[in-house]
Amino acid sequence: MQVDDPAVLDVIRRCMVARIATLSGNGRPSINPLYFVTVNGHVWLGTADWTLAARNVKANPHVSVLFNVERDRSDRRVLRISGRASVNVDREVQRINERLSARKYMLTPGGLRHYLTNFRLLLPMHFYHAQSAAKGLPCVIDVTPERVEFLNDLS
């Protein structure tokens, strides 16, 4: 199966949070939920270079990313994309990721409604981002797919 398969694109389009599975340098597994976008067949996950996901990718580039449609309980498909990842801190990549993420998560009727409804709750996020920036650089975990598959429904 390929990333451009219609069933794969359907799940990716409807999924809001991807879960990246990584291994540390000594083989400890970790799964982290992250917002994501797709760019030219790659999966980009936004985070910061000091996070566990980014540190693990630097130690071991082999990752799997899991996708499921959270808002539709009748769609029980789980998509797994496995491949090699890298951590990219390039400012131009960050701008592209921010623009695509804004289009996916904020510039939709549901996204705008959410942000307007919860605006007072989002103000502290500015301080969180400032604190996060002091720890390190924003980055994109860039996953190059090598294997794409749907997992069997385990329920």
C-alpha cells in the first residue's frame, strides 16, 4: 500500500492527532501524540527539539506513526506508517508547517469556533510557548514513509 492510496488519504485527512512511536538510544519505547500535516508524501509532526519524541528520533530514526479517525467511532481503521524520521529546525520548514497547521487546525469553521469559544483559556498558551522556546528550538519531525498498512481491528 502507498501513501497516495485513497483509503490512506481518507484516514490522514480525517485524523487530527498522530501518535508517533519512537525508541530511545537504549531501546526504550515511547508513544507521543502530536499534531501533524502532510507534505509531498511525508508526515510532518510539530514539536520542539528538547521533547522526548525529538530526542528519540535523533537517537534512532526508525519510527511508526499511528492514525485513526477520532471523531467517527464507526470508522475503526488504524493506519500505521513506518519509516525513517529526522528532526528539522530550519526556519523555512517551520513557517511552512505553521501555515499548513493553521489551515488544518484553526482556519476551519470548527477550529475558529473552538478558538473563539476558548480564547480566554488560550491566553496562557503564549506564556507556555515562550517558556518552551527558552528550552530549545521548535522543530518538525519529518517522517519518510517506507511501509504503509492498516492494522486489523483488535476489538
